[in-house]
Amino acid sequence: MSNPSSPDNTSLIRSSLKKRYARERRFKLYGLLAVLTGFMFLFVLLADIVIKGTPAFTQHFIQVTIDLDPDALGVAPGASAEELQAANFGGAIKRGLREMFPDVTSRKDKRALYRMISIGAEYDLRDLLLEQPELLGQKKEIWLRAHSEAGSYLKGQVDTELAEEDRKVKNNLIGWLDRLEAQGKTESRFNVAFFTSGDSREPELAGIKAALYGSFFTLMVTFCLAFPIGVLAAVYLEEFAPRNRLTDLIEININNLAAVPSIVFGLLGLAVFINFFEMPRSAPLVGGIVLSLMTLPTIIITSRAAIQAVPPSIRQAALGVGASQLQTVFHHVLPVAMPGILTGSIIGMAQALGESAPLLMIGMVAFIMDVPGGVSDPSTVLPVQIFLWADSPERGFMEKTSAAIMVLMGFLILMNAVAIYLRRRFETH
């Protein structure tokens, strides 16, 4: 019989240990490489979004001398606000541009010159005159919003080395903008309109205000339906439901619904809520109902897990002092499980905030300029707005798409931070 401590056995044990330690080190290295690879791809993605989206938060303005003479505007001296609404502000802007560039004489060049200023400048000029009617009859230098093509050049996004026919910004526009920049008549400002305006066909006028309101109303409907129903369903299944085939079938279906593609819920909403119940199309009410159906399985599963994690001693202590089962659940079990319930619910809401496929099916892909005033008004949501802008060929919409993604990611990070805060706050009380 061999001795376990013999030199041969000792060398075999040491060799085996070396191999085992080497495998452990390799496994740790593979895990570290996997984490670093994931972070690298995430960093590249975020960096690309930030680089492309940052220019959308600035907007260029051009200073133009505008003659606000009543005759030139087509109104009478001392015109009322209603008369000023119909004044020819576009003509006044064109005259100001022609005075700044008297060498521009051909009709083609004039059309190109007029495109240097955004079509929204007419409405900005109208609003300025309505706010300051004393300007009527004066000649004043006014900062007007630049067109998206002019803004892209002023932001340094145009490759002038390309042949003129291969780029949208032509040489004549580049020459005019260089002259204005040398004269100090161009200015970059924070793009307030991105947050205060609705969608538009013109990139420099498009904003996310309508989409933000639509997302808010949709999420409110989703939360008001999914949270109470989901939590009560979890409480019933975990604390009151008998263990039989029916409850087993319900649990299996809930788990299966959590894996159903989101577009299936959109088809359900289209067939049932819009076609059968004839609810308003492209409304936050229908969108919220569809997203609540999609979010319910997540809330139920996470809520049940949080309730299961409550120590049995809490239930036994409450029942031992005479509390009913209902009092035990709502006065003792739910407060302890609430951090996990809130965390799961907020994560489910964050998932709903980023969904677009089910909302596309119920018509929330419409072009919406006006801000919705309630849950029954036509509206869109931020993910769908991103989808619409990403499909637009203009460069101005490309940066608006990335900027909207940054805003959406900011809301998702905020919601997850709120979930972490609430969980820690409830755990300390």
C-alpha cells in the first residue's frame, strides 16, 4: 500500500493544484475581459450618441436689419394685434437680406439667399412685434433663426473639400455665411426650441415638447392601471390563492406573458381597444392601456418575489398577537416587501417608457405638432419621435435623433436612480 505522503503523491497533488489555480486565474481573466468588452461597446455607443447629438442643443442665429415700416408690412399705422397677424413678415425679411447682399441679383441666387433664414423666423418676428408694438415703423437689427443647412455649416459639419454637387450646402451660401461671420452677425445659442416646440418638417424648428407630454400622459395611464392591479394580483397569488391546478395555470401564463414580444400587445390593442371598443386612435389612453398589459407580468413577478422574501417570522408574529390574515398582509408583509415592489415597478415603467413597437401598431406614429392636453388627445411619445426623425434624410434630423436619445436615456437613468433611492429609503425604515 502506497504512502499518501510519498514524494510521488506530493508532486502529483502540487501539479494538480497548479492546474486548478491556473484554471481559476484564466476564468477570472475571461470574466474581466467580458466585463471590459461590454463596457467598451457601451462606451463607444454612448460616445457616438453624445458626439452626434450635442450639436442639436445649440442653434445659430443671423442678425438682419428689418424695416418694420407699416406700408412694407402691408398694415396700417397703429395696427391691431389681429392685423399684425396677417402682416407680410416674410417679405420684410427678404428685403433685409437683399439689402445686406446687394450683389445677389439672379432669381436663383435670391432663392438660395432666402433659404439662409428659417421659415420660422417669420413667426418669431411676428411674436416680437406683438410683444413690442412700439417697434412698428422702426428699422431694427433683429436676430433671426438660421436655416438648418446654414446652421450645419456654422457648426462645422460641412466638408467643404467635397465637390459642390455632392453636398447640400452650396458655395454661394458658404460665401455669404463667411461674410456674415466675419462681420459678427452670426451667433450660437442654446436651442431652447428643442424643448419648447413640437415636431416640424423643418429640422431647426422641430422639438420634443409634444413627445414629452405624450410620454408623460401615457406613463401615467400605465402606472395607474399596472401598479395597483399588478401588486394586488401578486398579493392574492402569494398570500390568499389556494394551491391547485388553476393557480398553477395562472402562474405559468403570467411567466409566459412576460416573454411575449411587445408588438403582440400592440396588435391586441389595435384589435380590441381601437377596432372593437372604438377608443380614440393615437391617444395616450390607448397607449397606456397597451403598455400596462405589457408591464403587468413584470410587476406581478417582481412583487411576488419581494413578498416571498419577507421572513415567515413576521407573518407568524402578527398572527400570534391576533391580527387577521388581511391585516398581516397589508400592515406587516407589504411594508417590508415594498422596496422590492417599487424597484420592480419602476423598472417595468422604464421598460414601457422605451417601447415603440406596440405604440406604432395603435397609430401613435402620426405627425403631431400640437402638445396634447389630455389622455384622449392625439399624441406621440419620445421613442416613436426618435423613430420618425431617424427615418428623415436631412442632417438636422440626424442630430435631433441622437439628442432625443440622450434625453430618453436621461429619463431612464433617472427612473432607475429613483428606484435605487426608494429601495434604500424603505430598507432603512
